[in-house]
Amino acid sequence: MDRRGFLQAAAAAIPAAPAMMMLGEQSAQSQAVAAPPAAEAGEGTLVSRFGDSRDWWFKKRFGMFVHWGLYSIAGWHEQLQWRGGVPRAEYEKLFQQWNPQQYNPDAWLDLAESAGMEYICLTTKHHEGFCLWDTKLTPFNTMNTPYGKDVLRQLADACHRRNFPLCLYYSVADWHSPLYPNQGRSHELAPQPGDHPDLAKYLDFLKGQVRELCTNYGKISGFWWDMRVDKVVDPSINAMIRALQPSAVINNRGFDEGDFGTPERDYDRSYDQPRGFRQRIEACQSVGMESWGYRKQEDYYSLRYLTSSIARYRARDANYLLNAGPDGDGVIPAMPAEILHRVGQWYKLVREAFDDAMPASAITANRDVLITRKGNSLYVHLVQPPDGGEVKLRPFALAPDRAVLLNDGRPVEWRLDIAPMEWTDHKPYLRLHRLPVEGFSGTTMIVRLDFASLAGLGPALTAADPGKSILAQ
Ligand code: GLC
């Protein structure tokens, strides 16, 4: 088609469009929503709720992960012993240096709250085998260090005082216990002289420790297994946790499938792709790019990256656990603390877009955004930094009554007309218009669109009560 032909075609198409709307025009002129693109697994659905006291986890969905252990004194990586090839006897000299005089669990919880976080998960025993509680089953615990106090007790008391759910991380792999069958597999030491590996006895030790953790520290809201190298299946272990702590949610890295999946960092990009999940998910990520434990020379993720990562999961009905590593004194250093604080400033402004919101990304073909829905509002999560001021929501074509940028409350312009690039359909689609991309390039923008009604959206996107929607798992 030559240029003249194009202009004629465009001119013919435009008057035919029922809604040539400009900023602020009312939805009385709205037209029917075009058929959504084929939905992916879990799009427009909520994952199944538990229907019991574990459902706290669906109300408090952003948590703080804390990696703390002997490795924090050295300040390189939580797997210093293995990745650094440090002989056990030398590594364990750190035990005599454990004396975190600045440890104040309330300072951690204050920071978590400033980040908008509502639960915490502590590494009670990482792969190094050092136990942060008064366990009777190995002397390799905080009571026998110069510090001489029960770290977990203090955190548990602080959590219970402010009704802050406490979850416990526990590594199955153990680089200290002479019973653990270290065979040089991934995340294992080579066989160590003097060890007497015995998996059955090690599992008895492990069960005894789990019983201590689930008995002596009041309410435990979650159990976070890690590094089950042996891949032993034994549902009796989670059954014991459930009997002792019925509100505890249990992850999928233990002795059976547990309650939820744990995509970690962004190693597995397949989790980025779907626009909804069919299983319960808690993504985990550290503010540090290399380590979960405190690292002196750490580089940190940008605020834009972290906010987008959080939005990517929270907009798909998933939880998010963000980690910071206290140093050997027990202090979360200034840099990660500042990052968490700034994440919180963002999270508090935008969280209405996540809380009790239904994934609704199926309404648009635009793969750079995620959408959630609550009542008659849609939230557009710009998880991919927009290329410019325009964000297309094709084939969605309903005019909002109001459009607001949650990041600062300013009105957002929009258009519902035929974009030159979309002219072939001869149909108008909704677009966000003149977004303030320059001013918000360091964060993740989320726009709320309020409608008079979203009744035309189709059943998958209109379920009203998240608590009652049992659609998957
Ligand atoms: C990885 C790390 C481990 C860390 C865990 C947290 O598995 O190797 O050290 O504790 O992530 O999910």
C-alpha cells in the first residue's frame, strides 16, 4: 500500500471506531473487551489456600530471610568452608570467635518492618553445621562459644512479642556432624578422617533437632529445608513438624513435597515465563549478588531489579523472601539495610496492587507487563522497564474512570484509540500514555486503573473472593 492508500485506510478506520477517547473521558463509552489471548497455566487463578491455620502465609506474603553463622565472621560467603576449600579444623576455629555483641533481634525486625516485610526466616543451621540454638544434640552451638547465649531464643521472643511469624531454615547437608555421609557430592565435603557416617543415625539426630526447634521456641510458622543431597523421602519428618506446629508452612526442599515451591534467585528462568502459577510459590532472593551470608566485598542488586523481581512474583499470587546477611557482630550492615529500607518505601506505596489481588495478566498480549485485579480495579505492573512513555494493553479495550501511578499518586494519561502501529486491526485498544519513564527508571512502576465495572472480563478473571477460590495445586 502506498502512503496515500495508507492514509485513506486509516481515515476510513478511525471514524468507525466507537471510542476515540482522550484522557479523562468516561467509561460510559466503553466497548466490550476483546477476547483475551489464550491463557497460560495459572493465569487468572489463585493457587489453592490451605483452609487451615497455615493460611497466615497468604496474608503475610513478603518475608525477610536471614543467613547468619560462623561464615559471617569471615565475610565471604555462607559456603566458605566448601567453596573456599577450608579444612574443617581450620574453619571451626571461627567457633571460638563467635561473640556477636551487637546482636539485637529487635533491630532486625524493625528493619524488616521498615521494608514492609511481615515474617522472618532464620538459618538455624546452615551447611557448616553450627547451630544457633541451645541444642542438646551437639556441642557445636552458640551456647559453647564466647557468646554463650541462645540466638534463636532471643529472636523467637522478639518475634512473639510483636506477633511476627518466625520460620526456621535447616540444612540437611552438614559439614560438621561426623554422622552425616559427606561423600563429596554437590554441597558436601569429601569424606573426612574420623567421621563415622551413618545416614540412619544422622536422620535420628536431625529429627531430634527438629523436635527441639518445634518444641522449645513457642509458635513456629514455617520450616524451610535446604540441601537434601541424599534425596531421602520420609514423610514422617514433615508429619512430626505438622503435629508439633500446625501453622507451619513447609517448603519443598525437605523429605517430601511440602507446601510450596522455592524458585531461587533467578537461576531458573522458567519461573519468569508463566503469567500465573499452579502451585504455591515463595521465591527467594538475596540483596547481595554473590552471597546470602554477609560478604565484605559484596555488590548489591539495584532497586529497579529488586522491585521488579518482587512485583514479578507478588503479581502472580506468590510470596517473596528477601535475604540480608548480618555481619559477625550481628548487625545488618548499612548498605543492605538501606536497600531494604528503600524497597520498603516502594513496597508500601504499591502493595495494594498485590494484596488479595487476582492474577489477571490474561487480559493483555503484552508480555512486558503483569496485571492483577481487585474489585473494579486493574493494576498494571511494569515489570520490564518500559521502552518509552507508551504501554500497550492490547487487546484490552475498556476505558478507565481513573488511572493512577501508585508510586507517587499522580494521574496517568491513557488513550483508547487506534495506534498507528496497531492500525491493521482497525480497532482501538487501551494504552498508557506519556508515562513519566525518566523519573521512575530506577524503580518499578505500577499503575492502577479504576473502572465502573469489569463484569465483562470473563469468569477466570472475575472470581471475587480469593479465599474461596480453589483452582489449582
Ligand atoms: C542456595 C545457596 C545456599 C543458600 C540457599 C538459600 O542453595 O547455595 O547457601 O542457603 O540458596 O535458598
